[in-house]
Amino acid sequence: MTVTLRAFIAEGLEAAWKDLRTVTQDLTQEQLLWHAAPEANSIGYLLWHVGRVEDNFIQRFLLRGDEVWTGRGWQERFGYQTRGIGTGFTPGETEQVPIPSLELVWGYLDDVREHTLRYLSALDWSTLPEKPRAERFPQWSIQTILRQLSAHANQHLGEINYLRGLMGLPGALG
């Protein structure tokens, strides 16, 4: 069986998304917002952050267009105007990110993923070594960005599973 690079990358991103949904689908609003310590991130914030990073990397960084967050009205639905993606936020700033409901967060994440898959389906794979924003991030190629998206989602998946354990919830991944 021959697997294309496109299928391999899409499958990796889809698997991380599926696992994120699995570990969050049964959470209450209280569990979504729970903090293990005053400066620790909540599961809701981590989910929002994963979506913001992917949205930013694909829509703004690679395509140089409007992010799904702003272009499709998600910031209004969340009631939170920001261009920030959560990286480098202080504990106070993370607390300001509203997480109205799990359904709203997943609505945004699904919209982001739809746009990511559309980008991947049209990507000319010979361009993977190109560095689309060499003036700002000279070491980041398209390949690096796609790899980072998968690693980033899986990193936060591990954190979310850990937070479930701290809340006394059973593991959600077999």
C-alpha cells in the first residue's frame, strides 16, 4: 500500500483532532473551566489555543489571509476580540479568554479544521521546503509548520488527559 504525503499529514492532524474530541466530549462546563492550580491552564483554554494556533499558522501565516477567528465571526460569538493565539499569555490573560460552552469551542475548531483540510487538498507538495515568511521566521518552512501543528495538538492532548486524571476522571483514550 502506498500512502501519499498528503494523506499521511491529513491523517496525523485528523487523529489528533479525533482524540481531542474524545477526551473532551463528556466534560461539563465546570470541568472545562477547572484549574489544577491558579496559574495552570484549563482544558477549555487549551482547546481554544490549539484551534487558534492552527488557524493562525494556516490562514494568516501560510495563506496570508483572514483567520477563521476573525473572518468567520468566531471572535464575536466568543465575545473576545483578540489577534492573540494564547502563546505567551500570562495567567491573567488566559483567564480573560471566555469559554462559553464546549459546543462553541468545537464549532470553532471544526471550522478551523475544515479550512486546514481545504488548504492541504490544494497544496503543491513540491513547495514544502519553501519558507513563506522568511523575513519573520527564516527557519520555518511549510513542512516545519505542518509538522509543528501535529506535534502541538498532541502535546496539548497529553495535558488535557493529565488534567482529566487530576479531576478524578477516567482516561478517555485506550
